[in-house]
Amino acid sequence: ASVRALLAAEPALKIHSVSWRLKSRESLARKLARPDRNYRQLWMLTDLIGIRVITYFAEGVDRIGELIERHLAVDFERSADKRGRETPDFGYRSLHYVCRFGGEAALPAGAGFEIQARTVLEHAWAEIEHDLGYKATEEVPLAVRRRLSRLAGLLELADQEFGEIRSELERYAHALPGRIEAAESSVSLDGFSLVALLRCPEVQELDAAIASQVARELGDEPFYPDYLLKMLAGTGLRTTEDVRRGVREHADTITAMVEPYFALTEKLWQLSPKRMTRLPRGYSLFFLAHVAILHASTLRLEKIERLARLYRELDYPDDAATAHQVAGLLVDAFGPIALR
């Protein structure tokens, strides 16, 4: 529990899993019977109690090591960095710490436990190795050993690439606010740029105006990002500047659409702000997508067809009739707003 609490106190550290085990009687008996070992007392076995911490990225393993060394009583003489930086063996790479129990009077001196930290890919390799049933390279035929070495190289490369991808995404997200503020039309809409877009002043102001209009507090969670991205792309709004420009031009129209929209959705699906604890951020962009379609033509028939096409792609892929019906009801609900 203390190890879990220690890791949980670091929210930036992404942990896949934390598990523990007691060494089985069978495994203990085999280890004690080894001819190359001479255990004078039971607690000379450092892995009677084992804790395994699996993280996603290699830098996470280092961070786990820092936390363990800072907060636990580490027996450095019996601990080891087994990440194999000087060997080709990918499978057994992990940090192994032997830690002493502190303050438990019932335990003998020197009693401790082992903490093992490794990445998900290192763990996957080790588990498969274990399932194959061998512990040393000498046990494996040469032809198989060569294949395992090639596979180990691929997994090591994958481990490194995942870390590089993460770093690249972090750099991309960090640079987005400045790029968006500079009105670069080349900033395509994606999950990262949408988050930055929702922090832009004009979007925040319009979201707040809608929240005030429906008498609800504006929340922190975004309005279904994947759905919103598909909807914006389906209406031709593909960059952050497209959206910002649309919000500035159509703010009054969007606020005018809120009341008739929720009046219709409450009647059709019982969807009402009254049932919401908070209004999600980005709701203004949901309405903006409708504005883009409704203002694309002066003909009511074409508005319905365009909107039906969007709803067929998003909500009713196998029900064109319902998509067309909902589109017609929305166009009628917006009335003069849709005909501007």
C-alpha cells in the first residue's frame, strides 16, 4: 500500500500496474536446492516478497527508481540495475531494488522485499520468455537464440520510439497555443489542437455565454472531442483559424440557436440543460458546425439535405430516413435563424 501511495503522489508518472506476490513453496524449494547458492538463513533470499511496477515509458522507470531511493530503505549492496545496457538481452531489463522493512519488531534483522520496475514492453518480453520455459541463453538452440535476438532488437527499438513519440507530442502540444494565437491556418484540427482551441478567448466567451443562457455552470470537460472533430470536419471547418473566424462571425447566431435547439431535443430525446450538472466546453463549436451547414445555401431543401448527410455520417449510418427527419425538424426549429 505504501508503494502504491508513493507512486500515486506523482500524477505525472504514468503507471500501467502495480502487483505483488509471495514466492511459492515450489519456487523457494528449487532456489534453496541450487548447487551454486549457499543460503545460511531464509532472508538471504531477497525475493521472498516481490513488488512489480510496470510503467509505459523508459523514463518512467528512472523516475520510479528516484522515488524508491528517496523514500524507502534501500539495500544498495543487494540492489541492481538489470536493464542490460551492456548486453543484448532485452528480456530481463528492469531495475531491481532490495528494500528493508522499517520498524517491524517481529521481523528479523535484514528482512526485506524486492521491487522490480520495467516498461510494458520489457514486461511482455519477460512474461513470454518465462512461458517458453527457459532461464538462460545456454538453454536455447542457436537458431532460436538468433531469432530471439532479432526480436529483442525490434522491441528495444519500439520502446525507444514510443518514448520519442511521446516527447514529440508533448512538444507539439506545448507549441500549439502560440501557433493558434498567431492565426496560422495550417494548424489542423486534431485532439491536441482542439484542447488548445477551447482555451482561446472567443471560444471561452461564447461557451460561457451559452452556459449563462441555459443557467448552468461551465464545466471543465470538453464536449465529446471525437464527435466534435468529425462534425467540424464534415462541415468544412478543418483548421483552428476556420473555427476562430466562424466563432467571431457567428456568435450572435449561435446564441440564438441555443433555445430552439434544446426545446426540440427535450421533446425528442429528453436532452435538456436541466439534466446536465455542467455544460461541457466546446458546445459553441457544436452549434458552429450547424451554422456552417445552414448558411451554405438559401434553399430550405438544400439545408435539410446537407444536415441530413452530416447526421447520417455521425449518428444514423444505417438509417437515412431518421437522419433526414431529424435534419428537417432542426431546420424548422431554427426557423428564421436557419434562413439567414
